[in-house]
Amino acid sequence: MTPRERLADTRLYLVCDARPRAFLDAALRGGADLIQLRGKTLGDDELVAAAPAFRAAADAHGALFILNDRPDLVEACAADGVHVGQDDETPAEARAAVGPDRIVGRSTHAPFQADAADADPDVDYLAVGPVHATPTKPGRPAAGLDYVGYAARTVRTPWFAIGGLDVRTLPAAVEHGARRAIVVRAITEAPDPEVAARELSELLEVRVGATQP
């Protein structure tokens, strides 16, 4: 089964900087099933050096490993795909770099961007948000819960709610139709990443695919 085919079974998506294997294992044991290496300040060699821990942890737990913003390094990092923002490479450019079987994800912040990504054959999943303002995206205004509801009603491509989501805020996103979520601080800043991931995973209790592709 290709990474693109496995994507349908994912639910809790962790984005983090370079981390030790023990942290990644804990988050994956708790229920994260997709992990992204986001190293904005890292050089190429540093990203490639950080990747083996992500690859090994993902393999050990049957999870997927995504690289942020760097389609050109997906092969070197042995990643399952890449995530590109609105100001990064286009999905078509990312697809050309990673090939037909790997995953290409796309950030979206408004309905018209969701519509475009949903119609793009090179996009395998959408990130929908930020639901709430978050320091991980400084200057990016919150898209709000209405955007989550819009995605739930209209988007057929798999999508993840993102932005300021934790055990307090995720339930409202779920009520608006989110069945998948991307988190950062809710796990990276938690005293116990395994417990944090388990709590978040349990909030996403509606089976993936039941009401959303």
C-alpha cells in the first residue's frame, strides 16, 4: 500500500521540530499516526540528519512521516511525502519532486483555497485553519470554526483542522465536523506526550471515513 493510500486511515497529525526518538515513540504510542518534521531554521544537512529518528519511529508504529516545505529533500529524508503552504511550491511542483506514490499536503486558510486544493489532483490532504490564532503561525489571523464547518460540508479530499487545537479547543472543532486534527504545542509542550496524544485521539472519536473521506 502506498503512502497516499494509507492516508485515509490517519487521524491525529503531530508537527514538530527535530526531536529525539523517545519523544516521537511516546506520541505515536498515544495515538498520533502521522508525524511531520518542521525545521524552519535547519539547514539541509541538519534536516537530513534529523530525519532518521522520524522515519524509524513512524515505521515502528505503522505511522506516516511527512517533511515540511522541502519537496527536494523528501527522497534524502526517506519521507512519505511533503506539506506545502500557500507561499511555498505549488502542489504540481511538489508532486513532480516527490513522485506519484508519496503524499502532498496543502495549507488552506479560506474557502476559496480549500476549493482549489480540493479540486487539485496533486493534493492528497488539506490543512484547514488556523482555527485559532497560534504562535506557530505568527501574523496569521484565525480562520475560525466556521471554516471548519465549511470544510466539513464541502471538501471531499481528506482534511485536518489545524491551529490552536488542544483538549480544550478540539471538541468544538469536532462539533463543527472535524474528524482529523493537526497539533503542535498540545503534544510538544505536554508533560507526557503519550498521555496528551491519547487524550486528543480519544476526542477524535468518530471513525475516520464515517462522515469525511
